Amino acid sequence: MNIVFSALLLYYFIIRPLPAGRSIQKGFYIIENLTDLNLKSENDCVNNSRSSKLIILFNEERKRKHLYDQYPTLDSCSCSNCEFTTNQNGLQSADAVIFNIGIRNERMGTEPPIPGYLRNANQVWIFVSNFPPVDYYNLDYERESWYNTMNWSISYTLNSDIVDARGYLLPQDVIPGKDYKYVYNRKTRNALWLVRQCQSSSARRQYITEMTNHGFEVDMLGVCGNDGLEVKDLYKIIPKYKFYLAFETALCDDFISEKFFRNYNHDWIIVVRGGADYHKLIPTNTYINTADFKDISSLVAYLMKLGSSEQDYINFLQSKDRYKSIVNDPDALKCEICKRLNNLPKYRKTFSRMDMHTNISQCRRPNDL
């Protein structure tokens, strides 16, 4: 997965409704799906001409820290008077502090870094939960000392203050001109699964094993399969495959990882297995969902029939090509944080606890094996 700040991002959702979709009112905007997701331009930077805003990343993952140190300002944002840093020297005077909860390294600590009575009332504390709570490695955030400390949330869940969607699908007015027969005739392999995490709460490896037991061939590459394939070589073999298995590590509400969006634009059909309501978030006839089949045998039978029918396969690819996948830009998240800090009275709030985004009840054990 391309996790350079995990493509963190809030987009203002100006979305073309899907017939099967339902909308969720969140603040001033309506989130309906991850289609035609556009960044809404607003000129409401009331404080932009005044003081600069300092945002400190308190415990960001080490592999992401360079993003903020390398690009400290956001000249392209409507509110560009913000600077992001991992330097904690100005912790008490900073305008905002971002805490990444649940990660393995760089813990947030058992106690807040600033006691409540010393904290600036206008300093915003933001908690980020990038991954499903079943994958959290530490539980510092559950301690009573962290109650009533956080003001905004950033997460993949749709009820977050700032939604961290991993990507979106952009409708295309014209289907790309390509020789679909040539594309189909190049496909000599069945399905590919790229994996870096062998064990998962979703039991995805067991599910794939059952698929292969029903005669569905899957090539597994990564640390759990034939490792050692370089990226440049991967792009050479992708055209040979009919299907790509985008199976999530956890079955949690709203969670669709980068593996779907990063691999969507290739000439293959994606098979998904996860806990999100794909019918609500992603347009139909652009993917195949394991949840739409009564059992693994039915799924395999459908995939094998689709893969062996040139015309049906081409029709599916053409339907899929009506959309283009866009992997999210982390700068959009920074722009949104900066805009909110420049309009603080409009966004004031405090979380008593972080349970809404960290409660494990949003995830479930698989019931399809």
C-alpha cells in the first residue's frame, strides 16, 4: 500500500447520487459515496492575512514524518498560513497538535503532554485513526487521562470530522479508447493477490485457500507468497491477470484501503472482500463483491464463467472504465485543517472519549467461511 500519510484527506463531497446509495448528513455536508469526490473551493479564510498557524505532529509514524518537514507550508490552499512540523519545541504555543492513536511505534503516551489547566483554550487537539481498531497496537487513548482532551477526529469512518478516504472514483465522460480484445487475449493467468500481512482478523488467507480448493487459481505474491518481485517487474505481469483480489485485513464499517484504489486503473477486474458498504460507496458494475454470493462455490463459479467469456469480460471492463481511480493527495488534508483553524468558532467541539472511532464493535469476524 502506498502509505505516504495514507493519502489522508477530507474532501467536501459534491457527489452525484447513486440509485442504491443513501446519504449521511455530517456537519455542513452530505457524504453519499466515493464517486466524483471533489475538493470544494471556499474563500472563507478569515484569518489568512493575519497570524500564521503552527500544527505539530506529536507522534506521527516515522516513515511519514518527512512529508511534513519537507513541505511545511501550503501555498496551494485557500488558507495557506499554516505550517506543519514534527518539532515539539513550540508545543504549548502551537495552534493545533495531531495525535496518531493506536500505532505500534511513537506512542501518544499515558498522559497528555500538557495538563489541562496549562493548555491554551484555543489550541486544537486532533486524533488520527488511520487503521481499523482491531489492528491497534497500543491503547494509550483509552486511559482516563485522555478524556475530554480531543477536539477533532480524522479517520476513514464517514462520521469523522475530517474523513480520511483512501481514494475516490472520478466518472469519465468518454471511455478510454483501447483494443479490449487485445487486452483480453493477453490474459494467461487467473487471479493475483499481493499481500504483506500474512495473518489478519478477516481470515482472508483462509478464504482464498477455499477459493483455490474450488478450482480457482490464485497467484500469491508478497511476504506470504513468492516474494522478491520488484515493482518494475510487477507492472509487466499485471496485464496477464484477469482478476485482482482486494481483500481487506479487517472487516470494519467504511474501511476500504488503498489496495482497491491503487489497483483499480489496471486492465483487470477487482474482487473485493471487506466490511464497508460497497454498494453505497462505490458504483456498481465496477467491481465484484464476495458478499453478493451465498457461498464461495457460487463466487468461484461466477468468476470462472466471467473470465472465460470474452464478451462478458470486455463488457465488465468497459463498465469499470467509465470511472478512473484517484488515490488521495495528503495535501488536501492539510488544507482542510488549516481552513478550520482559520475559522475556529465555526468548528469548536470536544470529544469526551474517542470511542466513536476506536470501538472494536465497528469491526466483525468473518461469517462467510
